[in-house]
Amino acid sequence: MLALSGCSYASVPVMSEGPQTGHADETVTSEGNGPGDAASDADEDEKEAAEDADTAGEEADAEEDIPALRDIVASDSGLGADSICAACIGTQCMGDERFLELIRKHFNAVTLENELKPDALFGYSNNAPKSGSIHDEELGGSVISVPELDFSRADAILDRILEWNGSNPGKAIRARGHVLVWHSQTPEWFFHEGYDAAAPYVSKEEMDRRLEWYIKSVLTHYTSEGSRYEGMFYGWDVVNEAVSDRGGMYRSDIESGSDSLSDPVHSSKSSWWKVYGSSEYIVNAFRYANKYAPAGLDLYYNDYNECDKTKMKGIMNLITEVKSAEGTRLDGFGMQGHYSVNAPAGEQIADAVAEYAALAGKVMITELDVKPSMFYDGSDEGLPKEFIRQGKYYRTVYEVLKEQRKLGACVAGITFWGASDKYSWLADKRPLPFDEDYRPKPAYWAFADPAVLSGMEEETE
């Protein structure tokens, strides 16, 4: 295997400071990701999770004696001893102890599903800022009026991880920040004069100040010297999904879709583009992230449909533009990895990994899940064979990543977009390595032991 200097991540320092109080808001409504993140009512989901955990409390842990995924993927025979093997988690699963046991055993990092997105950090006040929250702060020697940020939801999850890390330094869990700049799940009022969605859009100069303030505030809270989370984050998605599916151009304010710019939040159209009229906001986001992030925090661009040749060109153009601009830093590209059993083919994934790694540096699969094949009829009777097909596809993806790493690509790890099908944004598609009862599926054995997967396939024939 080729030596890959700077491709892996060092161990997380053990931090033991107690939690601090954040800004609480009991009302949670989230719009969810486009091809990524699930919306949830945090209070209700956590209550249900706790009830499920109580019901299952006397059941044997179905996966307690199987190898940990983190020990397989993050090994010299996997993607490297210091690589990332992660899953996304969210408020909705934090009351489910069995799910948390799954996370603590199998993963060395997590991505917060929704809690670090702009709408969450603005307290899910999507129609208007919270009353009385606009206040003055200093930025670059002048004063800017800004809304209050609410870190409480993310902090609550991260504090649980800190507690675990303090007691289990040999099994510490790191975090990935997701996401600073995104057209979706960012309240429309953030782009308007007086933070009033009915008022005119601000100038790009004023929006630039808001952009810098926001990035500075978030990165300072989580990554600055003296933060209780200092050293916990290995990377951050600076910009997400800024390339359109329309011919690989930049995403604009006139994207197709049922959403309107006047909606409180958007699913396809970009108010960032509406204000700037160009990709300048993308470049500036990486410039500000570089300014306020510690040197050890990797800065990523993240996108989906990343193996499509047309969209690849747009993503490559974005990466090139950012990396060639003065004062920016882009360390890697996040291939989201929302795949199906039928596509993309292993060869397409291999080509994409090689090209992105050559241009961006690091490559990670950041939101991996696999939907059913065209052969699945949706029946319970058809599930065993479909799970085998799914497992074989996962195996293809894993072997591609290992092979590309051997060929010199800096493949820094895998993040599954969830761990159990129970909490997946595609729960009805059952796209993850563990089922809704936390039992390992053939997809798990695709990583742990392909011989077991082959044996399971023979049993279903």
C-alpha cells in the first residue's frame, strides 16, 4: 500500500469538562435534507425511542459478539488504521440506549444529522428570528446586527459523546461538522434587510458580513482554543450541494422544483445565488472557514449524484475555483454516497474517487446508504434475497475504496447515513447495515467477513 501522508486522522484528545448551558427552545420543526437528512420532532422521537429501549431492555444484544465495524474499516487491511468509520445520529435517537450502544461499539466518529444546520442553530425559527434576538456584535472592527444562535441541540448530543470519551479514551468518538452553507434548511429571512423575509434582499456586501459572522461564530464555539469541544471535530462541510443537477452548473435561484424563494426554507432554489448572482459566496465561505478554523480541521465540499459525469464536471469546477482563490482552503470532497443496488456501478465510483482525490486531496464517503434494487417487489418474502443483493453492493463499494487507496487515492473513511434502518431517512427502504432491531444484515458482513455474506447467499438460493 502506498504511503498516504496526511490522509488519516489522529486520535481525538480526551476532554472531560462538564456540559455548559445552551439556549433552549422546546419547539422543534425541521424540513429535512434533499438527498440526505431526515426531519424529526425531537421531543416525540426521543420519547418513543426511550419507550422502545425499555421494551427491549431484557432482550439479548443481537450484535454483542460480532466484530466492531470501526476495527475492520479503520485497520491496515481496511482503509487505514486512522481512517474514519462513522454514522450520522440525531436528537431523535438519543433516548435509545440500544442504538447508542451500537454507535459506541461500531463507529469512531459521528455526523449530526440536522443539529448543526443553519435552521437548527437559528432555533428552528424559520418564519422570523426569535423576538428580541437581534443584537449587535463586533466583526472586524465594526458592529453588525445579528440574530442569536442556539447551540443547545447540538451541544446536548456532543456532551453525551464527551462523557463517553472521558470514560473510554481507547474508544473515543470524533465528530464531523455538517454544514455551514447550504441552500436548504437556511431560513429565508437570513438573506433580507432587517432579517425580515418581506423586505428587500440585502446587498452581497452585507450578506458577506453575515456569512463571515455566522462561520466565525459556529467554528469558534466548536473548534477554538478553550472550547470544550476543542479537538473533537476532524472535519467540517463548509458548503453543501451548490452544484445543480441541470447540466452541472452552479445551483441558482431558478432551479426546478415546487419550492419558491418566498418559502421560509427551500428544497432546491438558492437564495445565496439570488443575493450574489455568482459563486462568490462559495469561495468566500471557504475563505472565512480557513480564517477561523484550526489548521487541523479539514474543510470539505459535499455533494450528491457525484458519480454522474455531467455533475462531476460541475463539482470539479467548483473545487478548482475554490482551491485557486486567494486565502481559501479546501482539503477534501465528500461523496455523499446515496446509492441504490443498481447504480452507480463500481467502475463509476472508482473513476469518481480517483478524479476527486487527484484534485481535492482527501475523499470520504459521507452519507452512505443503499436503496433496493429494481428486482425487489417490496414483499417481506423477497427481503432475504434483496438484503443479499444489498450486501453484495456494499461489498463492491468497500472493495473499490480499498483498491483506490492502494492506488494512491487518499480515501479517508466512510460515514453511513445512520446505523440502523429504524432511524434512517429512508426507513422504508431499509438501506443500512443494521436492521430496525439492531441486528447485523448481510450489508454488515460485506465489511466484516465476505465469507459469511457468501454463505448467506447460498442459503437463500
